[in-house]
Amino acid sequence: MGLWEGEDIADINTALELAYDAIFIPGYYDKVGLILPQLAFYNIEHVALLGSREWNSPELVRLAGRYLGGGTFLDGFFADSPMPRVRGFVDRFRKNFGETPGVYSAQAYDAAGLFIEAVKGGAGNRLEVKEALAKFKGFPGVSGVLTILPSGDVERELFTLQVRHNAIVQENADIPDEVPPSAEATDPKG
């Protein structure tokens, strides 16, 4: 079998007729950076590209930025968020540690903030802290506005991110930076 040329290549590079509105491509940015040019090669266009938090890397833009065309993904933290509380946290973290915080640093910061608020609210022992944590609704964390559910799970607004103009930008940057008083945590003493 020889090299492909002329008509053979034209036959390979045909448009695929897809009846999809979107394609979800889970995986790390380095693998996605290899997949996206293949979609363009096969003329798969005009379809929304959706990804996972592993897309959140400037390297993805470097590897496949021209093929992303508005790719959208979610993450639990975005260090380049324009929200003031996130900016302040990121600036302080970089000053103290010399690096950009990740999602685990942001979640640890929020966990400490919840604990401090519980103690400030009067929780004096571990049972009172547990009770206070269960009452938090709308806590303004750097990893999103947090609510502790009755099950003990945390519900939070994720960062909706999109690739535009060869950069990752936050789509839902309009999340209120300050939580209205009606949504603030209640007094842990009840």
C-alpha cells in the first residue's frame, strides 16, 4: 500500500452529517488538544464542545485554541475569575506561597472560613460546630456560594468557563460577591 494522494485524501476528508447539538469530550487538556484537530479534519463543525474540569489549563488553548470555538466546561474553582473575593484570595495566596491556588486550596480555604464563622457565631465544641455547619446557607466562598445540605453534602455554584479569543473566561462571573442578608448563615445557637 502506497502513500495516499489526490482522490484518496479527498474521500477521507468528507463532512460528517451529525444530528447532535453538542459533543462531550471528557479528558485532560493534553488529550483533548489531540482530539479537537481531528474533529476539524473531518469537518465536524457547528456543534457545541463540552468538557470537564480537566480542560481548565492555558495549555489547552495553546494546543487547540483555534479548534475550540467556544468550548464550555465547568470547574469548582477559577483562579482568573473577575469576582473580587476570588481575586483577593488568589492575590494573597500567590504572595504567601509563590504559586497560583488550585481547586483544593480554594476548598480548604472555604472549609476554614466556614469553621471560623461557626466559632465566631458561638460554637464552643465539636457538636455545636457540627450544628452550626449544618445551618450554613449561601456562604460566600472563593470556590462558589456554598450551602450545607441536611445530608452534610455541600451544594455550590460551579464556575462556568468558556474558551473565547484564545483565553479561558468565566461565563457566570455575575454570581453575587456579597450574599444578601436573607441568605446568610443563621446563628449556630439557633
